Amino acid sequence: MHSTDTGSRFVIVSGSFDHEDDLSKFEDLVAREHPTAVGFNSPGGNVVKALELGRLIRSAGLSTLQVRQSECASACSLAFMGGVNRFAEPGSIGVHKSSFSDSEGVPVADAVSEIQQLTAEIIGYMREMGVDPGLLQLAFSYNSDDIRYLSGSEMSRYKLTTSATPDAPAARVEIPNSEPPPTPREQGRVVASLEVPVARSGTVRYPKGEAALKKAADPDSESVALVRNGTPVAVDQILGDWYAVTVGRQTGYMHYTWVRVDQFDEDAGDRRYVQVKSLSSLPAAESFIKSSPVSLVAHLTAKNWFAITLKDTYAEREAKDVANALKAHGLIAKDSIVTLGNTYVRKVCCD
């Protein structure tokens, strides 16, 4: 238990979270000492135990505070979310993808189920605490052996911090006068061109690793050859949803969704998008994104409509896990799909 010069009392939670931690000691301390806030010095640890502590903090009506001199990373960030009011210095909280080392030796199907279940639980908890689940998407961009420390503007954007500042240890904290300079995407949205360039060349990119070169522009047509992902193709003509293409010395037809067009700006490589909606106009896309509980962006497509996706891209298995978790909590539509985004021309809103 600690006190400020003004007599406000606060608790510092130290060390890694472990699944065997007895949080009744924390409850007893709060009941006996009546602190007003909780701070942390923890590298993370067991996610489930961090969620449990976060809910205890919320039920006790405590605020949370974090300074750069101490560490709050990984699972600790989840416990921090429990504060009724939350204050953190820029760079004081780190996030990354959860580690599932406990699932080693477990059958693949069971391990995937465990990941989906825990991801869904984290998303539900974040909504419960008033934090934008889009923060989890950012965390997924960093492997479990890496850390992404959040800027002040990111904490505010994802509602990790609140406008109210805890009274407890604030008198002892020196807050910087300015935050790190905003990244280009934070300096305001630039309206992108809505012109679709003509497809002239590209590379094969198909979920199964190779696409059929068809004899005619028809899915039921005979296959001339199977063409591996990454193979260059020349687009000779656009015929509705089909490209007449030349591959090496062979000619034939490929569906436009099987080719990543060089003239398009979008290129996530083998990573996947989670597409949650398709809309016919940019204003409709912007309105949908603003009303969403998760962070989304819009892409102009080759057919002049707008694909709405989660802001980040993922490895294939990870994309499916994230999509399933968000669907389970009603945060995205049940018919949302995982896609390579070959038809996406450029991002037009609202990063």
C-alpha cells in the first residue's frame, strides 16, 4: 500500500500473473485499506488471471494508473482495463499477441478451439470495460516475443484511457507536456482517388496455392493448366468477371479474383483481410465504419464498390480465429469472410 503527499492511497500490483495467484489477498487489502487506484509493475503472464483481477478492480470502483517508470505489458494491459477511470503515460503500456505455450502437445483442433475461446473472452471483456476491441487487432500484429508500446493518442483512440484522471498517485507523476509526434495516418485522412486503373498484368494468388487456367471464361470450362501462386500473368482483355491472360506461352482465362493486379495499390501478400461488409457508395462506407464497435477501413474494388474490412491483416489461421471470435460476440456479421483481397484497388477510408 502506498500514499501520496495528499494522503490518497493506492496499490501497486507487482510481478507476473500466474494461474495459481490467490486474488482474495487483493480483495482483503482493498477492503481493509480503501485505496482509490491501482498501478502496475508487471511483464504480464496468465491472461485469465489478469481478466479476473481487472473485474475485481472494476467491482471495487477503483481507478488504474500507469507510469513509464514501471512496466505494464502483455496480460497486464488487460488488468489495467478494469479501472473505472484509467490514466497512463504515453509508452507505459505494451501489447502483443497472446502466447498459447500451454497448448503444446495438445491436438491441433483442440489448440485452435482454445485460442478461439480465449480470444472471444478477451473481446467480450474489452467491451465490458469500455475498451475498443480494435486494440486486439493491433496487438495481434506483434508476436508473443515482441512488444508494442502504445502512444498517448493510440490509448485515447482505443479508449484504453479515459478523460478522467485518477486522484491517487497523480500528484507524484510528472506528465510530459507533449506526446510522441503523430504518425501520418493520425494527421488526418487524405481522400484517395476513386479511379480504378486498367488491369494489364499481375500474379496468380489463390487460397489453395494454384489456380486453373481455363479454356473459356466459364467456371465449368476445361482447365488448360494449373498455375502456381506468384506466377506472372499478362492481362490481355477484361471480359466481365474474367481476364483473358497469357501465362508464359499459354493463353486462357482466369477469374478476376484469382489474380493480384500490379496496377492496384493494395498488396497484403499472403496475409488475409477479414471482410465484414460490401457497400455501393463511399458515404455509406464511411457511415458504416463510424458506427462500428471495431476499427474498420474501406477499400475501393475492381468493380467500383467498397469492401469494408478489419483494419489489420493477418496470417490465414489467425484471420479465421479473429473473425470467428468477433462473430461470436456479434461485433461483425455472421457472413463476414476471410479473403486475400485480390480485388482491392486501394484503401479509401477511414484509417
